[in-house]
Amino acid sequence: MSSLSQQILQTIETFAPEEQQQVLDFVELLEIKRQKTTTTEPETVPQSFFEVAQFSIGAGEGPGDLSTNPDYMRGYGGNAPESNC
């Protein structure tokens, strides 16, 4: 045991039981914190919606560009007259 460890132990032995419990709680907290820093996963960098979704874009099948079919665009575009198709 190092001289620092011996000094800590000698000092703690003079404490009341409640104070010794506080010291033990603090040491356990430090141990948990130390374990987290050695075993944590790397931090993730915030990403935009596009960055997250870009791998899914185009993965599914569906209709082509809806804007090329006048039936889908009927009623949009302001004053354009509706066709009677």
C-alpha cells in the first residue's frame, strides 16, 4: 500500500461511521465514473434528417414523378384551367 493510501485510510478511520459512509459513496461514484469513461461507446455526431434518411432514398418502388401526370396535378397551379380528360 502506498503512503498516500495509508494516509487516506488513517484519516478515514478518525471519521464517524456516517462520514465514512459518505466517503465510501464518493469513492464508489468515482469508480462508476471511471468505468464509464473506459467502456463508453464513441459519441455520435448530430446528423440532419437527410444524412439519416439518405440510405433509404430510392430504396422502395412507387410511381414515377407525379408532377408529370396531369391527373395528379389537377387543381394546383393557380389560374390554370382544369382539363376535361
